[in-house]
Amino acid sequence: MWQDNQVKFDVSHSNMQLRPGELTVDKLDMIEDTKGNTGDLGRLIVTNLRIIWHSLSLPRINLSIGYNTFITVNTKILHTVHDVYIQALHILTSFRNSRYEFIFTNHDTKSTRHYTSVIGVHRAYVSSKIYREIKLRSGIIRENRLVLLPQEKVHSSVKDVWNLSIEQNLGCTKKFSTDEEVKGEVEKWTKGLAGNYFEEGIKKLIPRFTTCIERNGDYVEK
């Protein structure tokens, strides 16, 4: 799954297609890639994983920019040749030890969607990272309750689960929500905004069964 993790230039038609679980949030025409293709009008597609821009005259000229590569995303005031000031979308990204700068301007001067949509969706993507990745001591518990994403539901709850990696019984509870699924040996986590979208979390899941003797809150394997 590369769509949100990579910056790609001039990708094939198949790579421009949305993957399962990827949703189109907004679509705008009359968008110019001012940094790389000045004067060439194109279409900007905002999905829940990336933004896609392609030239309207030559679709093979295109960009795919994943949200996970973003360093900063904001607006920038540009002075055009027609002595007009416009507000452009400015994105700085990092991918494979290289930094890329993108500037998109909207030739519909009354519209602000080219930056409001991208900034809003990227903010939602960043805020939901904790539910897609393995995090230690992160703030997903509030008042002893699991903080759920919109439309996320607890599927099952198992009490008195031992965390053997820290060698003590903390009386933990393992919760499986509708945003978790185990397939074979790989446990993958989903994002609340993406429905069927999965991102790998645990690379390999191997059940281990053992007996142990409890000693002062710790354990000793038999």
C-alpha cells in the first residue's frame, strides 16, 4: 500500500485509479501546478489518502502525493503576471531523502476549495494516525475508556489479559473494534475515514501458549 506514503511523478493510468477503500473527497478543475507545469490547467483530486493532479490536455503528466509525505501544508500569496494577488496551496514534502515543493493555484479566483479541502483532509489524516499505527503510551484511553473514532464500535472485549513483554500482570483488557482485523499471520489496522483501507501494523502475529507461576506480581515460565 503506497498511495499515502509516496510522491510519484507521471504514474501510469492504473496507479491513478483509487485503491479499495480510497475515497474521493473533492475534485476540482482549472487547477495549475504552478511549480512544475506553469500555464497547464489540470484537475486536482483530493482523496482520503493522497492528492492527485493531472494535466487536462496531457493526462500522462500527473502527480500523486501521499499525505504521509507532507512536512507542511498551508497557503501562499502569489503575485501573477496580471498584477493580481492570489492565494495558492503550498505543500512541502519529504520522500526517499529528497524534499519536494508543490504550489497549486486555482484559476477560479472565487474558489478556495483547492486549499481548504486539502488542508482539512490532511488534518483528519494526521489526527487519526494513532488508530493506524503501533503506539506506546499514547492517548487512546480517557477515563478508563477506549476513545473511539466516528462510526467505530467495540466488537469484543477480553479482560485480565497479561502483557508478558513487561513481565507483570497489569490486569489489562484487550479490545477488538470494528476497525481491527486479523488475516492469517498479519494484523492490520484501519483508519476511521477509509472504510476498507488497511495499513500494516504488526508484521507478524504468532500465538504463544505457556504456563507460568505468579510471584509478587511478576511471572516465571514453567
